[in-house]
Amino acid sequence: DAMVIQNPRYQVTQFGKPVTLSCSQTLNHNVMYWYQQKSSQAPKLLFHYYDKDFNNEADTPDNFQSRRPNTSFCFLDIRSPGLGDAAMYLCATSRDRGTETQYFGPGTRLLVL
Amino acid sequence: GENVEQHPSTLSVQEGDSAVIKCTYSDSASNYFPWYKQELGKRPQLIIDIRSNVGEKKDQRIAVTLNKTAKHFSLHITETQPEDSAVYFCAASKAAGNKLTFGGGTRVLVKP
């Protein structure tokens, strides 16, 4: 009965080699978020989709892109991973923006060699 | 933009004692305040939240209080147990906004 699913749970990539992380949800929520989290720091929002409307955070590097082909799926593409991109990537969903509760997936831990 | 500060950054308590974590926020328009618990290597999980139309909310051993005038809110854990050991994050958002603003986190260690 998992609600927010992320695959893979662990991803190893090489410096500069494109990588895609995936997220799916069974909640039929309108909003899907991608966060980057390092070393027990607070999650840092990269961007979110409100339905099909993409919203990028001002400080998200161009190296990070996202796609949402339908309500259930959302992808995070890292075009040229650097060593500093090694982190936990968390997907979250909410029914709406604003004051709606966000539900997090289990995360994908990315290692860049 | 919104800024959320969280204190302390680490908290060590004896099993059975209470733990209190405090957060302050800057945007008076914020009106939703969730608390997330994150165990090592796992996802943040919502443990309790409060909206600005109430001043306190309880769920078993966990309670949250909100002071809108002072723009601060607190998490109270009573009768702490070793399984309460984790990192706790407070956050704030507003109806017209589009994201949560997180505090820096508090690492709680409950010693048996």
C-alpha cells in the first residue's frame, strides 16, 4: 500500500554520466515535488509540478531537469552529475499547494564516482 | 521569503524525560506548521501538524503549540523512548505559497 514510490533506492553513476530518478504515486495528488537532502540537512526544494505546470526554484542548477508525463509519474534528470550532487533525492506529493500536507517517498540515494 | 529557525540543533534526553524543540518563523502570513521525523536513511514522516486557527494540538505523547503573535511554535514529546531518537524538522507554509520552508533540524538522542 505504498503511496509514494521511488526507484531505484540506490543509484551509482559516474561523474558526468546522465542519470534519471523516478517517482510514482498512488494518491492522485496534483502536486509533485523533488527535494535534495545532504547529510541530515533539511530537504532543499529543487522544483515542483502543479499538475502539468512546472515551477523551478531560483537557485536550482540548470543541471537538474524534471518531467511529469502524467499524474502518477515524475522524473528527475541530472544531465551531468558532479561529485557535489551526491545526496538523497526525495520525492513528495500533496493534494494541492499551500497548506496541504506533503507525503514523502523513501528517497533515492545517489552516489557519484 | 519565509525563514524558519529551529533550536536546539541537538538534544540529548534521558528515557522517560520530556523533549522540547522550538521554531520561529518570519512570515506572518504562514498558517500551516507541520513537524516531520526522519530516522537515519529513511523518509521524513509527518508526525503532527497545526494550523493557525488553533493554539495547541496533541496526539498521544506528542503535542505542538503555536503562538501566532510571537511567530513561534514548539514540539513537545513526553515520556521519551529510545525509538524517538531521530532528526526532527519543523516547517511552515501559507495558503498562497507553493512550498514548505524547513527549519534546520534537531537531532534528538534518547538515552536508555
